[in-house]
Amino acid sequence: MKRGMLCVAALAVASLSAVGETVAVWDGDVSVEGGLGWRDNVLRSGVMNEDSAFMHSVVDASAMRLSETDAFLMFYLLADDIRYFDAPSVNYEQFLSLTAQGSIPVGVRDELGLMLNYLYQHQIVDASATEADLRRVLVLGHSLSARPYWKRLFPKSWAFKLEGVAVGQVFEHELDSYWEGGGAAALSKGYGNRSEVALLWESLVRHYDTREQLDLDGFAVPDTRLEYFQNEVGAEWRHNWDAARTWRTLSRLGYLLSVDNGSGYFDYDRLVFRQRVQWRPDKWTFELNARLSAYRHPNQNVIDEERWRAAAVLEGRVERSLAKHLDAFAAAESEWSRSNDARDEYDAWMASLGLALMF
């Protein structure tokens, strides 16, 4: 059934880009990556620590169809596989994302588009923000999402975008499945060297299939069904520091407020900052990514004070072109979590080396 849904999704996006097209050109690329590495805390746990060497492989492929009418159609695949050599609790982690996206111009200033995505994951996931059991869990899940949008262009490179959001998430075990729906909006301003600054907003309602509400003492309330109402506001700044875009940065700041439909036991707010820096001189690529977040749970108590958590993830990657279609890379990642609840605390790091082949 999931395969049939994906086919329907792809046909829906294709129909968007087909309207009014006369001449179109296909373009695409494929990258295959393989490497070896070490992770010192596979479970991202402060209690159960398993470390292991691993083999890592990635396939990254895209295809785009551009038309002289400015309509476009794009397909994107990202597949990620990690095989641990000595981690009894987690033999492997996998991630697969399939995306189809298309748009058509409507008049001079308007654009209609649709993005569809299928996501498969067999991964360690941090569910401590939304679950009663504060731990990282190995989840096996599938999701299908749709984001139709309307975009309006204004003079002096201003633009406004309005999106609908629909997500269906199915978990095979550990976590409860849910449906999510809502909307998003963005007001952006473009400027030199294809840079952009934007204000962002998103509002979602999440309906769980079987999860019950909890009272303020953490006990289940019979014959109830849990829902979350989430609103997020933020700002994003994409800047290319030179005309050749050798230096690029991406900065994003967001504040999320999440409340449940019951006692408020699951209420929390989150402040998150993301930063990416990329430098591409000649045959080299240097990239650094950082994510800092802070959570506050006003209705959950830890030793007579409200529960809080702060987390950070730092990723670095260096690539060197060896030949026309061959790159070598080294990557490293460090993450930590601190909280007044010991179950929320852990440290982890990872490092790897490998080769990437581009077609």
C-alpha cells in the first residue's frame, strides 16, 4: 500500500509541472559514499554505554526537470545505512527519504507547488521531549507527508509563502503512531549573491492513535486520547559572502511552544539555534554544523523544581577532490545533553573516514 501511495504522490507532483510546459530539460546527479568509523555511545545513554566500530554507506541522488515556463519537477533520494560491528542492542541504523516536489507559475507573481515525502527510519531517536519515559529509543517507523503551497512575489525581492502541512507517522514498536496537520508561513527578502533573510511561522496539531493523557502526577487518565498543539516562530538568514559563493552561512533561530489537551503534563517550550558554515576553496570543502537547544517543562518536577534540559550537537566534515568523480572525506560529531533529571544526560561522539563517488 505504501508503494502505491508513493506512485500517486509522484504523479500528483508531475501533473503540477506539466501544465503549460513547452520545452523542458532534465538534469541530475548521483553520489555514492562509503566509509568506516567509530561511535563511542551508540545508544546515546548515560546509563547503558555501548561503543562500536561501524561501516557507513550513503546514496544521494536527484533529478530535476526545468521548463522555459519556469515550472519545475524534482525527485530526490537520500539513503543512509550504518552497520555496527559490536553493538548488541543496535546492529544497524537506517534512514531513507524519498521526495517529489514541483511547482508551476500562475501569472507573473504567483506560484503554486507541492512537496511530497516518504520517510523510513530504523534509528536511535531522542523522544524525551514528548514521551513520559525519558530515554533514547530505537524506532522503526514510516511517514508520509504533503506540503502544498502558494507563493507570492513582490517588488524588491520580497516574497510571501503559505503552506499546508499533513503528516502520517506509523511506528512498528516503542512509540505510538500519530497524524499531524496544520499550516506554515514565511516572509522573505532576497538580496545580493542569492542571499535571503526570512521570518517563519508554523502551527501543528498532533493526534495520537492510542496514547492517553496523563494527570499532573504522571498517571494515565482512562478513556482519553492525547493531542499536542504546537506553534513555532523563527528567523532564518542564508548568506553567500562572495559572488562565487565560496563562503556560505546559514543561521536559524526558533522558539516552539507545545501544549497538550489534558492536564498540561507534556507542556514544554524549546529554544533552538542552528548554524552552518561552509567554505569551498578550490578542491576542498570544509563544513561545520552546530545545533544548540534548551527545553523547559513547567509541569514536570525534578527535586521540587521544573524539569529542564540543554543539548548541543557539533558536526564537522572535510572533503578533498582526488579525481574528477572521486572525493575523500573525514567527518566527526560530538553531542551532549545536560538536565536536572539524570535520565536526560549523556555524552556521545563519532568519527569516520571514507570515499565518495559522483556520477
